[in-house]
Amino acid sequence: MTDRTTRPDRGGDQPPRPAASIVPDQAAPPDRETGGLPPAPAPVADPPAADPAGQPAGSAAPPAGDAPDGDGLAAESPAPKRDRAQYGMCVFLALVGGLVIFDATTRIGQAINSADPIGPKPVPILLGVLLLIVAAIYAVDVARGGAGEAEAGEDVDLSTRIDWRTVLLLIGAFLVNAVLIDRLGWVISGTILFWGSAYALGNRHYFRNLLISVALSLITFYAFAIGLGVSLPAGVLQGIL
């Protein structure tokens, strides 16, 4: 009686069941159509072979600009080409400087007096020397590969009509200055010139422009008289200035 199983509905415990054994996967049953052999598994593709550089075949190569050279450094950019046409400008500046110096030393006389102790020679000689220096510096810059920026062109609308009003007003201001400079003097005629030019170019600050014009006329009058020894016409202000 002890070997009998006890039913759960009668108050007894259910006997333990044996653990399910793990059955290994069995081969597929033979196929009658293929001669009794199971189908062969699909072949696995081999991984791509690596190239000598260490990268798998078929992978994207790095850009040419990022590839290091033999020393491990990026390849240097090629040297800029020399614009040999600029040497013509260097020669032109040198010729002008030499001509100015030659003309100052041969044709200009030595006029020295109490009013002008320096004479007329130093200024053109200085300009000629500066031209020679600029030509030499320019030639060195061209030899080192220097080149100016390419011009993008002027921002000019060729279809726009000429503003003849502005042009005529500017011409009128210069003509008035030329006519009145001997009668009224430079200070007055120069004031009219500066004020009229500002008005022609569209500035409508009349009183401020008048003050600036008077100041510029007085500054240029005394700059020529004191700095260069050239007396501009004083006109009706003779004895006051």
C-alpha cells in the first residue's frame, strides 16, 4: 500500500514527477527526393582580407589630403608661383626714381637765399630715393612669392544714369573758387569751395559744414605760409590774417 500513489483530491500530496530529460537535437529526417540525405548548410563567407596598410579590403580609404607622408606629417602645400610680370612695375618705379634724382641734380639750380635756405633740390631728391627704396622692397616681395589680392571689381551698376546735378555742382564750386580766389582771397574762396563740395555730395548740415569749411581754409592758408613759405592770396582779408 505504501507504493501506491496518493490522489490529490483525497487529501494526499501529489507525488514528484521525474525531471524531463533534455533530448539533443536530432538530425532532420532524410528527404526522399534528395536521395535520403539532409540539405547541406549554407557556406559562410570568409572575412575580407586586409591590405598591407592594415585596413580591410573594400573599406573606404582616407582622403588624400589627410594621409600622412613618410615622416608622419601632412604634405606641405606647393610653393606659390612668382608673378614675374610684377618685375616690370619694379623696374618702372626704379626708372622714375632715378629720373627724378637726375633731373633734380642737373637741371634744378641751387637758389639759396634768406627766405629759402634749403633750396629746391632736397624734396625731389628725397622723392627719388623713396621711389628707389619702394622698387627694391617690391622686387624682394615678388621674389619671395608675394602677390596682391585679385580685385573683385568695383560695385558699380552700369545701368545707372549719371548724376549730372552732382557733377555740375562740383564743377561750379571749383569755378567759383578759381574766379574769386584773387579778389576775395583763399580763406573766403576756399570756404565756398569746401562748403559747396559738401553740399553737392549730399551733406545738408549747413551750419556745421560752414564752420568746418572756414577751419580748413584757415589751416591750409597758414600751412602754406608757414610750412612751405608760399603765401596764398589774402584778398579782402589782407592785413587781418
